[in-house]
Amino acid sequence: MIGMKRFQKADSSTAAVLQVAESTKVRIGRALIFCATWVVLCGALLILPLWHLLEDQARDALTQKFLTSNATHPKVVLVDFSDLSIQKLGGWPLERTQMADLVEELIGPLGAKVVGLDMMFPEPGNALGDARLASMAQHGPLVLSHVLDMENRSTPIRVGVPAEHVQSPQILKDIWPVLPSYGYVANHKGLSKARCVGHVGVRLDADGVMRRLAPMLQGPHGVLNTLAVAMLDCGEPRIAQQAAPVAVASSEVVSATSASWRLPFSYAMEAFDSLEAMDILQGSVDPARIQGKYVLVGSSAVGLSDYVTTPLQALTPGVLVHAEALASLLDHGAPVLTSRWPWVEILAAWLGSAGVWWLWHQRKKYAVWLGMGILVTWPLICISAFSNLIFPWLLFVPTVCLGTLLALITFEFKMLRDIKQRALNTLSQFVSTPVLKQLYEMGLANSLRPQRQTITVLVVDMRDYTRHTDELSLEDIATLTREFFALITQPVLEHEGTLDRYSGDGLIAFWGAPISRQDHAAQALSCARAMQVALNQWNQVRKGTDLPAIGMRIGLESGSALVGDFGTETRSVFTAVGTCINTAARLQELGRDLKCDLVIGPHTADLVQENLQPLASVSVKGLRNQLQVYTTLSTPFQTFSSA
């Protein structure tokens, strides 16, 4: 068997790939990429505002599907000044006596526990109506509203007269920090003695959605709760205090400085019993619907524009936001301010990524399965947590785990690509670029698998190599050999042949494998002629420098051979095995006796489409029958001499 120079295996040798992959350098590189990806992803996801917005939107989608309840809340009732009620009652603004009648009806005959007004009265109205409202606000369970501006404007907004003797917060006083406010819209001076006042200011997220409330803000004359908390403080604070406080998860608080309460929006809009204001004033409401309940009075009238966008829907009446907050407080108690860092999610992301890392070194497909499992199971865990009003980050853990998995896959892909490139670079020394491209497209493993093919073999050797090098220095011998090899190698590559190996002072090449072709014999013969032309040109150059001419002998023969990779698990040997290879080598040697530099075997002669000159019928060692050999009709630049 004639062997080709060995090269590192890429596609067909799993052992070789693993050997490279598990080298110390590769292990360190993989670990650095893994850790860097984990740190960068965690840092970016914790800091980037856009990511927080995506988390909010993902949570909105899940809570609407799995958390929002349509069941009627048993303790919260809405009284709505709808467009119909306003029209029936004579238009907006209402007579102040009508508003006083409404509140007295709710607190008195209907037995509301607390009434909260989600509206302001910055201008005085009917004196008697204002006096009645002021009395109920000072002595009864009536909570008025202020809008506190959380934006630090160059010209602060100051409308109305803030309440002077507001009841200090009870429920949240040891839980939440107090945030500053910079302006206000309050009621007129006649209502400034109100005992219970809540703020109704909101701050929208970057996408324009209202998801959060500031539980406590510093007002001009004291700290104000948000309206829902103020209603509990004004009614019976023990109710909220008796309920075990629910620790709000890390996603409930934007940051320790902003201290915003992320409303759960546990109830659909239809879940709150809503009554028309005109029905209250007309006395047509069943007292059982209001008795002992918390009543929020607001408006859904389009003309009043008291709408915000919430996770529930694009246009949500503002009073419903406070109803959601009140329902959450009544159901679960006061939310607790917790750390803004999602430590549980970070730990889960680390454990998931560590599992991916460990499985990657056991069996890579298991690591991919784990990544897909995290992608599916973490949202299920979040859904279960949401049902208990615990809100972990939905996208953080899958993103970090899949990100580290993708980093490992990318690193492995690059490593295997480098291995394949090194193999292709080695192969490029033996086959032409077009053949190399075809091999790559076919896949190295498939194209190099041993298979029987019909090929034409060319064996070339320098004549009188010993005589030429006998008196030369080692440096001159090396120069002569390199120049001769370059001269005979270039035609092989130009004619898309496969260079099998260099043999002392010559080479062996073949056509028809690994890419099968019909004109393999013609290409081999054309290559032989190109070698002779190149040799003549080289000798002309040598003659100009007083160096002796160099001769060569070429043998060509075609036949069936087994061609492919005959190497081991760690090294490859691409070669051809068959009688035609040995025959071509014998014909090259017979050229010395036949006084001919190009000897063509009978099988090649049958395949080429041209007339050849018969040389002789010869006996070839290893073959039983004699062979008729040929040469070209005009073999140029022949030089006959004995070895």
C-alpha cells in the first residue's frame, strides 16, 4: 500500500475531536467563556431598564392568563359617575349638595364602612354642600384625595389648599420609606380640616403602563398614604394589621430608592361590584350590596379623562387602580419592602447554568435537554408563585441558562470549525482547490470513506538523482529537491489530481478519486505533458547558470483501486490500494530500459482519446501476462540515458 502524508482527522474521528476538546487550553478557554457569559448576562439583565420593562410585560401576560380572577370581590364596591349618571344628574361638575347627599347616603342608610373619593374639589361649591362634606371628612369615615406630583418641575404645580391635620399613616409606617413630592392638586380651603386624605398620583412606566403605586409620599403638611391604604387607616387599621403581611418578591419593588409597590392586578375589571351614582341618589340600591364594605367613588365618564393604561387593558378608569390596591391589601395585608436584588433568581440561574456546565462535559445532548427543560419549567414555577402573590422574575433564569448554553455551543462550534480548517489546510497540500471545495460540500467523513473507484495513477521520478547530488552540499541537495518537487507538484494541482505522496526524488498522484471523474486518464496524461514542459523551462534556467540539465521518467496506468482513509482512530492515511498503482511505478522504472521518459500502460491507452505510439510488449513484476506499453507520438524533451 502506498500511503499519503498523515493529517489530523476532523469529521470522521470522534476521538481526535475529544482529545483536542479536552486539552487544558481548551478547558480553560471554555471555562472563561462560560463564566464571562454568565457574569455579563446577569449584570446586563439586572441593570438594563429595557430588560426590566420586558420582565414587566412578560409578567403582565402571565398574570392576566393565570392570576386574574373574575370572582366578585366581597369587600370592595365602586360607585361610578358614568356618562349616563352625569347626564341624569344635570352634568358635571355636580352640585356640591348632590355630592354630599351621595356620601351621606353611603355612610348612613347604606352602611358603608369607609368611603373614598377619587376626585378633588379645588374650587368651593354650594356652601351648605361643602359644609356637609367637610363635617363628614373631619368626623366620619370619608377619605378625600390629593394628587401629589412626584416630578421635580421648574415651576411646581400648586392648586388648592392641602389638608392641614392629616391622620398619620399606621399600616405602612414601619415598612415603607417616604418619598418626596414636589407639587399638589388639593381641595379648597373649606375641606382642609379633613382627617383622612390619600394621594392618587401615579407614575407610568417607560411603555406608558401604570403598574406601580408609591405607598407613602411626603405632602406639604405630613405624610400621605395612597388612597387605598388611607381608607384602611381611616376605617379600621387592625384589619390590615391582623392579616399576615405578604413579603413582596424582588420584582415587587423597582428599587430601594423609588420604593414603588408593584400592584398584582389580581382581579379583572368585572370583579368589582359597580353601582351607578344616580341609583344611589335615587335610593334604588339594595343596602346589602354596600353594608360594611369599602366604597370607592370615581368616574368612568369619557369626558373627565380619568383613564390610565394598566396590565388589564389599555383604557382603565383610575378608580379601578385604587380598587385593585384596596383588594390586595384586604386579601393579603400590607406588602413588605424587600431587597431590590433578585437573589433567589440569581441563585436559580447559577444552579441551572452549573447543571448545564456539568452535563456538557458528560454528554452534550443532555445539557441541551436541560436548557430546554429550564425554558419550560421556570415559567410553570412562576405561574405557581404568582398564584401565591410571589412574583419572581420570569425571563431572567431561562435567559441566563440558555445564554450560557449558547456560549458553550458557540465555543464548541468554533473549536470544531478550527479543527476542520486545519484538516482542510492539510488536504489542500494534496488536492486542488476545486476538488477541496467538492470534498467540503460532500463532507469529509463521507468523501474519505474507503470505496472502490477507477483511477489513473502517475508516478514520476528524477533520473540520475544520485549522480546529480553526489558532489553537492546538503544545502544544495535540499534546494535541488525542493525546486524539482515544486516543478512536478504544480501540474498535479492544476489538473485537479490527488497528490498521494512524495517518494524520495519523485511523487505519486492519481485522478478519479476522491472525486470520481470520467476523464481521469486524459487529465493524468495532460499533467504528464505539463510536467515535461515545466522541466524543459527549468533546464533552460539551469543552463544559464551552468548547471546540468535534469531528466525525469513518468509511468501512467489506470485500473480499479480501493481509495479512502485507511488510518486509525487518531490519525488518518488517505491513499489508494490496487494493482494499477504498483504497475505505474514499474512502468516508470521500465522507462530506463525502454529509453523513454513517458511510459503509458495499456489500460490508460484504452481510455485516452488520442493516438499513441506503441513502445514494446514488456513483462512487469507481479503480473502474469505481458503488457503492451505506449508513449505519445511526440514526447517532447526526451533525454535517454542510463541510470
